[in-house]
Amino acid sequence: MNTFADKAIKYFLSLKSHSKLQKNIKSINPYLKPEVQSATKHFFNKYFNDSKERLFVFGINPGRFGGGLTGISFTDPVALREECGIKNNLGNKRELSSKFIYQLINEFGGANKFFSKVYLTALYPLAILRNGKNYNYYDDAALYKTLKPHIIHSVKEQLTFGARKDIAISLGKKNAKLFIDINTEYNLFRTIRVLDHPRYIMQYKLKWLREYLDEYLSVMDI
């Protein structure tokens, strides 16, 4: 009962929402739903049922149509069904970040190979909405101040799953700035490599998709 999967499942299924946030801002906890609990167990037992260390890749916080819906980072319901083989009734909405990540995963050699080496997560583990739209933990200084202790706790807890300590990857430059500050304070990883966020790439840099995929592949296949 000490595999990567065991620890991850226990952690995610015990997460609590934060109700006392700034006006019009709320966190969404998908793990309260039985179907998400089932999908989370299936996903981790399928790909992480061992005690190997993995390269940790930290996003910002899950989007409402990706990890905020399925409970699996950078994984929308379609990817969960078609790429991971996990049936679900969570809808058919696609998320830009998920589309990029699963193209990357396929080029890496498929989900089995990718997840045997890489763990995708986020600094803050729950989706955040402001007036019903995706919101980032760093978009409001007061919000970040409120959530920072939870972010630090979340990262430390997830490291116990089985993290390589020589390097971690941060997705997004604003995300990286705050993550590097936390890493400096708590000495979590020796090095943090920064990559542009998948949503930014898909929304603004699609013309250079091939170059970005190659960069991701070169950094993650180490």
C-alpha cells in the first residue's frame, strides 16, 4: 500500500475545497464526485502502480474543462476515454492544454511510456473560477497570499509519491517565478526548468507547434 498510485489516490480523494476566497472566486473540487473518484483510482492504478521516481511537471491550477472536470491533470474527458482507455460520462468538451499534452504523449511513445517517467500535476491542485471562468492562483495578489500555504503543502505532499529531486518542470513563466521562489525557500528540487504553458502555445503560438513539441520532448526524455 505504498505505491505511487496508493499515495496519489489517497491524497487527491482527501482534498478539501477552499470556501473562503476573494469575492466571486471559488475553488472547484472534482474529487467529491463518485465518477471522478473512480476515474482517479483507475488512472493511477493503471499508470502508477509502482514505486518508481518520476519527473514532476507542474502546471498552474487545473482548468474547468480539463483536470478540474476529470480529476486528472491536463486530461479532458475525451482524452481520458480515447488516450487512457478510461470510460466516463463527463462530457465531450476538449481543452486546448489537454490536446497539446496528448499529442506530446503520443509522440513520446504513448501513455504507458510517458507516465512511467513523467507525472503531470499543478501547483494548486483544484480548479479556480472567477465569475464562472477559469482563473489562475496568481491573477490576484490577495488570492495568492491566501492559497500559498496550501500550494506549499500540496507540493510537499505530492513529492512523497515518488519525485525525482534533481529537476522539475514548471509550465508557464508567471507560474515559474512563484514556484522558483518557493523552491528557493524550501529546497525542493535542485533545478527547475521552465517551459511555455500548453494553453499559451495552442492559443497564441500554434504556428510554432512543432518547435514547442520538440522542446518538450527533449526536456522530458531525460
